[in-house]
Amino acid sequence: MRRWRATHRARPSSAAGLAAMVDLLTLLLLFLLQSYSTDPPVRPGDLDFRLPASTADAEVRGVLHLDVTADGIYLEGARAAGTSYYLTNDDALIEGLYAPLLQLSGPRVLIRAHEETPYRLLRKVLFTAREAGVREVQLVAVSRSSL
């Protein structure tokens, strides 16, 4: 009897191995479906990258207005900083904008910038706003036709 048991040990059935493989393939399929998108990935460094167009005419209320133009950065209509310095230097924090944002301490800021404003400058404006305690930022791109 011992000899029979030694020669006929329990072998794993092929059905158990197949079930494990089906489970694994099902999980892979679920991860694939979760990550699938028909839209191409958006990378700000792409030459074809454009912000979505808006046709809204009503002004947004209850937020601080921050305008980024070719010659300066304006907070609620008052000039806070120039843009040429921050385009050429590596300073991430815009100090002329940081202090007024701390004083106004609004939780929401609407940033209006021309559609051709360099992303490098917008990134610094966003960083400064976050450092000043702004919790919600809205970004609006303004085209030449609407100026």
C-alpha cells in the first residue's frame, strides 16, 4: 500500500491551474479597461497643446482676479510683478505677487492669461498662489480675438 501511495502521489489537477490562469487574465483585462482612453495624453510641452476654448460672457464673482499679460502680473487690477524677470530666471516664487495674495487671503483665484503665455510663467504663478494658501485655482486662456 505504501508503495502505491509513493508512486501515485496527488498531482495538481489541470483544472485548478486553468482557473488560476483565468483569474489572472480577468484581472489583467480589468486593469487594461481602466487605463484605456481614446483621448491622446496631454503634455504641456507639445507644440499642439491648447487650452480648451470658452464662450462664457458672464464675469465670475467671489474670486480674486489675477491677470497675466506680456508686460506684468496684475492682481485685482493692480500691478503685482513684471514678467520678463521671471521668464529668464529660475525663481519659482513670485515675491511681488506672494505678499498681496497673503494679505487678500482669498481661497479662490481666477487666473486669466493670453493663450500664448509661456507655461513656465504660468507654473510659477500657480506655485506662488498655492504657497500663499489658495485652495482653488481656475485658469482661463484669453485669445487675441477676445481682447
